[in-house]
Amino acid sequence: MKNKLVLWGTNGSDERILIALELKPDDNKVNVWTFPDAVATEEFSQQLFTEWRDNKEIAFPDGSHMAERELTVTESLLPDDIKVERGDLINRAQTEWHFVVLSSKLAKVYATELEELSNKVKDLKEYSKDSWEELKEFWGKVQQQVQERNLLREHADEIRDRTNELFTTMKAMRDKANEQFRKVSKENLQNMYEALAKVEQDLQDNFRFQPIFEELKNLQRQFKKVKLTREDRNKVWDRLDAAFKKVKEIRFGEESAEGTSSASRSERRKSGLDDAIQKMKKSIERDQRDLQHENERIARTDGQLEAQIRQAKIMMIEERIRSKEEKLKDMVKTRDSLEKKIEQERKREEKRKEEERIKQAEQAAKEKIAQQIEQKKEDLKEIEDKLEKAADALTETRKPDSGKTQKDKAPEKEAEESTESGEKEEGLIHAIGATLGESIGEAIDTAKAVAKVVGEKLEHAAAEAKEEIEEVIEDAKEALEETGEEIREAVEELGEEAGELIEKLKGGAEEEEGGDSEKAPEEKEK
């Protein structure tokens, strides 16, 4: 954007003239030169259009006339008697130069502020973080104006060069301070290590929870205040955290010393975010107080330039407030999403613990059912042994008494023995059947009781765990039913054999009675 304009026009006498306009932004003035056609030779006009417009000095010939005019938005740059061929060029130059004047004034404001910062830096004897932050804030404002093209390039370059000089000076002071800070940090690191080593030794030699825990808390408070570099701070924190975990592990068990969950880490992050939000709110409040102060001062300002400067500063403060409010909204949004994340992580943690309890209950139920099945197998084995003994007893009843034959026995006694034997056999079979029925019934009742107990214990379990338990119970029932079916078949076979044996015994008795009836009467009388 050039501050000079050259064009052809005519004067009040309708004579052709060459017109040259030059902006004086510091004075808010425009110098207007006019050259008659006789003076504006071809060579001179070319010099005006090329060299003079590029800020090169040239000699103006005699006969030229110069008039100074105030730069305003409403009034024309040229006198009323001068007409130009390109009136749009005049209008465009008038609006652009008005912006140049305001931009120059803004540059002066920044130059004044930069001069104050330069004086502060010169008076510093050592590095000051506040001065560094103040310088950064100033350069941030300048960059904002440059990005919005409110400052001309030459003004921005000049301010940047001067600001860089101050940054270079501050960096040299900061490097010197950092070197000293690193030395102090090493000393503090060694002191913290010695204190932690004493606590660690106490943990091994003579653990007393309360004194050691209080000592660790004191070290933690010192850790927050002591000067440490980031690297040294991380080292101390890792060792201090490990000591806390060790104390908790000894005092409360391993579960308390486990790494913090995702939910707890998110909670710590949320806590830090809350602190940052509070700081941002305080910063906005400070800017709002500054804005109020500037508004009050602009109301009492007499000069127009000072009022414009105040207005420019108000605009800058308002922009800074707007930017910070946008950041605050993002921070609040992040905090809200973090709260939702914490809630989800807590639910996942509770679900994980619940699933762990379900698995433990599931495993316990399976083990108990397996024990019940084994116990029932032993009971069934005892029943099988009883059946074998009963079968042996039935077989013994078929054998004749030693030293006697069936024919040697008296018919009445034999009939009585036969009847008693049949009754014993029938009673034995009935007893075996009853015993089997009771045992099988107990087995099934026990399985049902186990299923009921398991069902009550696992009512809160998930559907999948319940289905697995029910499958185990069904397998147990099927095993018991299959075993009971085998026992029933064995009982039926044994009953059939017993029935055949009874029939044979009864048939033998009838044959013996029939044989006796065919004997001589005298033998009967005997």
C-alpha cells in the first residue's frame, strides 16, 4: 500500500496539469503538488510515475505548486477546482490512507508499550518469569493484529525486530538462571533421596505404619515446594509413590498397592482441569477489570488520538477476553466429557468385579456339584454291595440242610419251612426294593436340593453363568437318573430271579406233598 499517487487532471481554467499526492500518516495530512503542462515534461512525468512513487528523491521543477490538506473520510483530497480523469483512484486512496493513518497510530501504541517493556528488561538484574510472560503476551497481541492485517508490514517488521532483541536478552538471562536452578535441583534431589532412603530402611527394619506414613506425607509436602527440574521431579515422584505403595501394601495388603485404576487417573486429570478452569476464569476477570478501566478512561479522554488509542486497546482487550472465553468453553466441554468417562469407567470396574464374583461362585458351585455326584456314586456303590449280599442270601436259601434230605423232613415242618422261606424271600425283596427306592429318592432329592441352593446363590449372576450352572445340574440329574435306571433294571432282574426261585421252591414243595400221598396208609400213620 503506497503513500504516493500520481495522475493527470485539469485546473479551474480547464488546463491540463500533472497531480502528485503524498500521505503524511504521522500528521494525518496529504501534500498535493500540481505541475502545469508546460513544466510536466515527458522525462519529469516518468520520474514521478516510477522513481518518486517508489520513495526515491527527485528534484521538482520551478513552477510547481504545493497545498496541504487534512485527511478526512468525508472531504475530498483535491481542491474543488481540480478535476481528474480517474476519480476512483482518488476515492480508493482516500479510504486506504485513512486505514494507514489508524494503523500507524496503532503501531505507535505498540511502540510505546514496547519501550516500557524494554526499560523493564534493562532494569532486571536476573531472569524474571513475570517479565518473560509479559513480553510473550505483548508479542501475542502484535501477532494477532498482524494476522488480522491491522498493522502494515513495515510497522510489524519493526516491532518484531525490537521484540526479538528483548527476547534474546531475556533468553540469555534465563539460561543463566536455569544453570543455577539445575544446581539447586541436584542438591534438593540428593536431600530428598536421603530422606526417602531413611524411610525405605525403616520399612525393612521396623515397620510402624503411622510414623512412616506421616513422614511420607511430610516429604510429599516438601516435594511440592522444593525447587526441582522436571526430570528430577519425576525421579523423586516415582520413588515417593513407590514408598507410599509399599507402606499400603504392608499395612493393608497387596490389593491396596495395585496400580491406580483408569477411573482414578481420570479423576486426577479432572481435578487438574478444574484448577485450570479456575485460573482461566480469574484471568478473564482481570481482563474484564482492565476493560472496565479503559472504558472509564476513554470517557474522560480529551484528545481524539488518545481516544482512538483507548478504543484500539479496548478492542484488543475484548479480543483477548473473547479468545479466553472460547478456551474456557473448550475446557468446560472437556471436563464434562471427562466426567462421563469417569462414570463409564466406574461402571466397567463394578461390572468387572461382579463378573469376577460370578466366576468364583460358578466355580464353587461346579466343585460342590462334583462332590455331590461323587458322594452319590459312593452311596450307589454301597447299595450295589447290599444287592450282591441279598442275591447271595437268596442263593443260600436254595441249598439243602447239611446231613438231611428234603424227604427226611416231616410234611408239616417242610410246609412251614417252605412258607417261612417264601415269606422271608418276599420280605427281603420288598426290603431291597424299599431300600433302593429310598436311596434313589434321596439321590434325586439331594440333586434337586443342590440345584435349589445353587440357584438361590446365583440369582444375581448373569444369564450365561446361570445357563452353565443349569447345564451342570442337568448333567448331574441325567447321571443320577441313568444310574437309578441301571439299579432299577438290576432290581427287576433280581426280582425275576427271586420269583423264579420262589416258584421252584413252591413247586418242589408240592411234588414232595404229592409223593407222600401215594405212600401206604401205614406209613402215613407212622
